[in-house]
Amino acid sequence: MAKPAVWKNDKRYYDLKSYWRNLFGCNVHKLQIDAGFTCPNRDGHVATGGCIYCDGRGSKLRQQGALPRITTQIKSGKKYYTGKADKFIAYFQTFTNTYAPIDKLKLIYDEALNEENVIGLSIGTRPDCLPAETIELLSDYARKYHVWVELGLQSIHDKTLQLINRGHNVQQFFDTVKALDGTGINICVHIIIGLPGESDKDILQTAHTLASLPISGIKIHSLLALQGTALGEMYQKGAVNIILKDKYVSLVCDVLEILPPQMVIQRLTADGYRDIFLAPDWAANKLDVLNSINRELQRRDTYQGTHYQDK
Ligand code: SF4
């Protein structure tokens, strides 16, 4: 397979920056927003304790005290990107950003979209937290704005979702993807490589399944062990193996080769808080990981999509 000309980038996969430049003809950046949401997998609505890798502290901003208004967060984000971006996507990132009554959600999203040069929304949430009325609201926005929903999934295997205490199953994910399909909302799915109990085959099955669904984007990262999490405790007791860099790089390349060439790769590395970071050490050097992935694809002489539709 030749490199798709539409990517117009110097990478072996279709990165988000290039996708937005191609779509809008300018530089677009996400502005991270903490709107004060919680998570049903932490507050007892679905489960308590959260996913085993979740530190539960929320954004750095939340840790500093009372959250600034959304407009204030957007203005300071835009200031940070002065000269680097022309348009912005309001990225509701912290916890579950659809976990509130519809009227409240509308107020929150409207506040972001009323800011100058904010051309869309990216909303991080869970597959079990998108009722029909929320999808309808987002679909209304999608008629006028660029809208993404980011679904935390991590794995397509129920045994893994149970082990990591996701509090939802794979069928709920399929149902939500089906409900979102055709609404004008772009779907991005988050997956983790290196989850406990998962074989290479399990990971590749996750990639094949996602490749067959109407999904426009993906975020991939390695499992991180953080202090104060159930996984961190397992790691400190020697009860879990953390993936090695070479293995991660190789599996990311395998996954990229399986995914369709038009799927936007939104992330290939993890962001862990340095103050509670336990492992793996190599994940702290994001640039090195990205370079290693590109080098490995070069060595293989493959691209994202090389093995798309291979079974
Ligand atoms: S769904 Fe997200 S916010 Fe909720 S517990 Fe899991 S990782 Fe944490």
C-alpha cells in the first residue's frame, strides 16, 4: 500500500494536527477544559473506586482549588497557543463530561462554543453515559460545529473490562457506537495496550473490531501504573507486569497497520502525572516513543492501514 496522499504529512499514520489542517486549512488545537464533572464509576452510580488505573484526582486545575469558569479556561488556553493555532476545539476532558442533566450540559457546551474561534467540541465520556437526549443535543451542535465524542473503551474484551473495573461491558459500547452512527458526531475511541491478562491476539482483536466500526479517531496509550491507584498497588506488590517499550512500539505498529487509513490517530502516548508516576519509565519520554514508532514503521516499510481488512 502506498502512503495516502490525502494525509499531507511526514508521518506513517494520519495524525490529528494534519487532519485538522487538511479539513480547516489552518492550525487547530484542543483546549483542555475541566467543567467539574464527576464519574459514575467513582461515585457509586455504576461502581465505586473507578478503573484500576484511574488516580481520581481530576485535572491539575482542580487540584489547585475552585475551578475557573469555562470561558476563563478557554481564554487562558488560547493565550497559551498564541501564534500556534488559529481555531480551537473545546476539549471537555476531566472525568465523564456527559454525566449531568441535559439542561446543565447545554449551558456548559454553549459557554464554550460562544467563545471566539472555538469551532467545535470534543467530549470525553463513557459508553454507558450517552442517553438518547444527550446524543440528540450533540447531534444538533454537529450541524453547525465540528463535534467529537471520545469514548473510553480500553479493550474489546469483557474479561478485561471486568478486571480493570470499567463498570460497563462491550455490548454497551457497540450500542452507543450504533446510536452515534449517522448523527454527524465523530467518534474517537480510547484503548490501552498492556492491560493485565491481555495477549497480543486480544489486542489485535480489539484493533480489528474497531477497524470494522464507524469510528473516525483513536487514542492509544500504554498502561501506566500511578501511585494511589489499585493498579499502582498491584505493581508495587509485583502482581502485574508492565509492558516493555519495544513490545509497546511493536504492538502499536501492528494496531496501526490494521486500522483504516482514514482513521485519525489522536494520540500514541500517555500523559501521566509525574508526581505519582510509578511505571513504565520509558513512557515519560513521549518524543522517544513517537520516534520509535515511526522508525519501526519505516523498518517494516508499512503505514497505518497496510493490513486494513486483512483478517
Ligand atoms: S471512566 Fe474515566 S474517570 Fe471514570 S473511573 Fe474510569 S478512568 Fe476514571
